[in-house]
Amino acid sequence: MTAVLAIGDSHCRFWAPLAPEVLTYHVGPALAWSLASEGSRTLGRAKVLAAIRWLAPQTWALLCFGEIDIRCHVLANGKAGPSECADRYLDFVREAMALHERIAIWAPTATQPTSMPDDELYPSVGTEIERNRATLAFTERLRGRASAPVISILDCMVDRGLTKPETLADGRHASQSLRPIAAQRLRAALGIDIGAPT
């Protein structure tokens, strides 16, 4: 039986294969901001809502969004900062919880370091420290306002505002070496026993 379905952008793949009871569904480069309204280019909203409608009542949906928003958009937008982005994301989370009670949030991980060059697939705005501060503000806003559990490993990945290079698998995504602590936090937050990480 599936205990957790991690749904989201490419950062949801961090969870595969954690254990046989954990599955992932990569919906593409969807934005946390865009989930709250219809008609995004990636169709992330439609994909997530369709997936959670089919979940068994005892299965948790772990939403994995926000890293792209912070890396590409939040610092470039003078009106919508990390708190506003988190609030809009939470509008969608509440909508999802009306369809499926067991919704949890996987908060964004640390940003790519300055030493990692931008490319057309992974552009970034602002400095590494600014993006990590925005990630922290986004996560704290989620924790302060969400009725869903929020799981984060940001504290394990950042030192004095800079991303620890050893915590990244490819310069952009969290390393599998962080899965034991992530799994421990997931189990504690959701109150489930999904076995030891593989």
C-alpha cells in the first residue's frame, strides 16, 4: 500500500525510492504560485488535483513546490515576496485538503550555489544568500499558517546563508545523503512508519 505520494516539481524525486510505500509523481516545472489558479502552462494544478482525487484515504500527498518560485521569480517581483507566494500556495493547499484530508508540504530545499552557472533550464535571480533567505522566509510562513504538516531540511543544507555544496546531488537538487534525516522528519510529522530508507 502507498503511504506517501510525493507530487511536485523535480524536487519530488528526492523521495524515490525511499521505501516501497513511497511513490513520486513529477508534474513538471510547476510553480507554487500558479497552483492557486487555472490555466498555467505546465497544467500543474490540474495534475495535482487529479492525482489526489484517486488517493486512498490513508495515503498522504506530499506537495513539493516552491523552489522554482524562489530561484526565478520571488526576488524579481517587487510586489510578491516569499510571504505572499507562500500565502497563495496555501490557498491551493486548503483547496487540496478539501478533496483529500492527508496533505503535507515538503518545503523548498537550499538554492543552487553561485558557483553553479545558470543555464536556460535553471535560471536564477538574486544572490545565493538572498535566495536562501527567501527560502527560509517562505518556509517559516508556511509553518506559521499551514494547517498541513510542513517538512523541511533547509537547516541541514545552509551555513551562514550559503548552501553547503556537499548537500546537493547535482548542484541543484538535495543529495540522497540527506534522506535519513528527511525520512525521520517525514515519519515524525505524519505519524507513520514507512520503514528504513533504502
